[in-house]
Amino acid sequence: MKPLPKRSHFIAIGGSVMHSLAITLKNMGSQVSGSDDDIFEPSKTLLDNAGLLPKVPGWFPEKISKDLDAVILGMHARADNPELLKAQELGIPIYSFPEFITLLSENKQRVVVSGSHGKTTITAMIIHVLNYFHREFDFVIGANVPGLDTRVKLSDAPVIIIEGDEYLCSAIDPTPKFLKYKHHIGLISGISWDHINVFPTEDDYVKQFDFFADATPKAGCLVFCDEDPLASIIGNKEREDVLAIPYKTHPFTIEDGTPCLQFKNELIQIKVFGKHNMQNISAAKEVLKRLGVSEEMFFQAIPSFEGASQRLELFAENSISAIYKDYAHAPSKVQATVRAMREQYPNRELLACLELHTFSSLNPEFINQYEGTMKPANMAVVFYNPEAVAQKKMTPIPLDDIKKAFGQSLIKVFTERENLEHFLRNQNWKHKNLLLMTSGNFQKLDMEALSADILKSI
């Protein structure tokens, strides 16, 4: 691995992966400082425990001095950030997160997992299997995973597994992050328009994945979901000396409520469910083959995989009801998650509750992309927080337009947490499951207390 900078400063240190990189560098002996205007959990506690939590929120150009070897710029920071302007004035090397990761791993084999959905879970599966067989490798992943104490690992390992996001690098570099990693093995799990604030049309968005596929080097390989229409078109495009590897949903069945993979003449019980996760399993298996893990080894390791944090994460359950939390926010994710819950629990009713929280989901031009995504649920609920709309300086969407966009006349829309919570607490939860989907927190809804009370009420 390339030598670490002796002194580095993080602008927007509280980011979901930025904070992990900062802590990793400090643990490896580098001198680290950072700033942010607002830091949320769990980043706040983790930075505090590492001695890296800024004493005061905000931006302080006096923290930027000529003795810094590197400034790592988070995408949360604006182009007029005073610390960024000071670093530019002093000529200090400035890196986006992906640029910095690539700099430190330039001599490694780089595996980059991309896609509009599934990339966190696929990355987590690859990491799990490699750990199972005690392989030496580094990684970057955007969520907590059972068994891992960090989201970023850097060492002298010969390979690095990277979750590759299509969002832009920073305010001064509008390049999609996954293009900066310069993959040797690239994966595209699926393509469904998202991030309308930076990709205003579907064509703009899809082009980024075409660029990613075209960036596969000679003697490299591109793994892609052949069941996804757009990924299949891009993946099957002929590229000189690039190995194209399509994959499909792995055959599976559900035996007495337990998902099982079919392998040769065996049924292998696993801990994750849903057709989308069976696609994810095929994706991880194909990548791992390229890293020397046979199918037999893969099916030995995958049964103990428990999933990534907030990906169909079981919150609470008893014998007749279960409450799940999922990070689903984009239309394709919502649809896959709702369908997975319906298929896993065919004998129970399903109440699916989605918070519109991201820039895309709150955009009047994008909301129609959610049409039909929650139809498998017996009851669909949308939480639309006017405070989030105002904070993001978005144009409000009339509640009737939200109902029309989902294409379900009986859908319920709530705008206040108290009313949503009252509605959920007063349902009859016998033989009924609750699915909470958000990249936010339902206006600080206490999901643990709600879950406990729901189960007590049965």
C-alpha cells in the first residue's frame, strides 16, 4: 500500500464512510483532524470514541495549514466552504473520498460493486465469504455489517472490495464516485433512475453506468445482472478483451418459512430472503469465482451471512407478527423489498410504510416513478414530512398527487410523526407484519419503542 499521509484533514468528517476512513487512518498512525457543521449517529459516537469528534460544529479555515499532506473533501461540503478555499489557496493536495481510496490502493486488484440497488448487500456478501476463509483483503462499504467493526479497512492486502456509488465525488468534482476507483473487476447489479438532483433525466443517469462498464480495462471483467433490462444492454455490449459475466436469480425455494438455495441435489438454508437477495447471491458468487473461491466454498460460507444493517433488518417479532426496517427509498428498492416481505410471509397481512426523504423522492418530477411499488402490501402508508421539504428547499407536492403517483387509491399519507405513530399503534397486528422503509428516521420516530408496544398489544 502507498505510504499514508502524515497529516490529513477531513472536510465533512461526519459522513457515513468519511468518518470510518478518518478513524482507520488514525488507527494506522496518521495524524488526523476534521470539521463538520452537523454530525449524526452513529458517526458522532464513533468519532468521539476515537478522539476525532470536532469540539465545535462548523468550518474553521484556521485548521488548514501548510503542514497538512492531504485534505479529504466530503460531498456534503459546498464549493464555497471556507476550509476548502483555504486549502486551495495554500496549494494543499485535495482528494475526494474515492480518489484517496484509489491513491492508497493503486497496487491492489480493485473490485467495484455498483448498481442502483443491491450493491451494499453484494459487497457485504463478498466480504463475508472472504472473511469466512480468512483471506487477506481490504474493503470499503457504506453500511454496518455483523462481524465488522469498521466500514473501511486498509492494509497491505493484494485486493480491495469497494461499494461503488454513482453519486458525484464532491462539489468541485462532478464525476460519479465509481469511476474514480478504476476497477479491474466491475459489477452492475441493476439500473433504475435515481438522484434526479444531479442526473435530471433517466438518460443522464444510465450513461454513468455505460461509462463505468466502458472503463473496464483490458483483461478485466464486468459482471452484470442479465435479468435487469438496462444492465443487460450495457453488460452485453462488446468490449475488447473484457470478460462479460452475466448472472441471474439463483434457484431457491422456501421450506417451512426458511429460504433455501438449490445447489446440485441439496437445499441450503440461508438467513436472507427475497428474490432480489437471490440475485445478490448470484452476483457475489460470480465475483468470488474471479477471486479464487469455488462454488462449493461459496455455498459453505453463505448460510451464515446475516445481511447488512437496515437491509430487511428484523426489528422485533413473535409467533404471529414481525417488524422489519429497510433502507429502501428509491422505487426499485421499495418494490423489491415489499415483494420480498409478501413472498416470505404469504399467510400474514403486510402493512408497508415508506418515508419520502431523499431529494429524488421529494421531487414532483420524480414521484411518479413510485407507481405500483407498494401494491403487494395489504395496506400502504407514505410519510411525507413538510419540514424535510422545506429543509431541502423543494417544491411541496400536494398530498393527492402523492396518492395518484403510487397508483393506489387507498394509500394513506401522513405529514406528522404523531399521527403516523397513533395510526400504527391502533392497528390490529394479529397475523400482520410491519415494514418500515426509510433512509431517514420518520421525524425521529422511536422505532424500538413502537415495535415493543406493537408486540405487547397482540
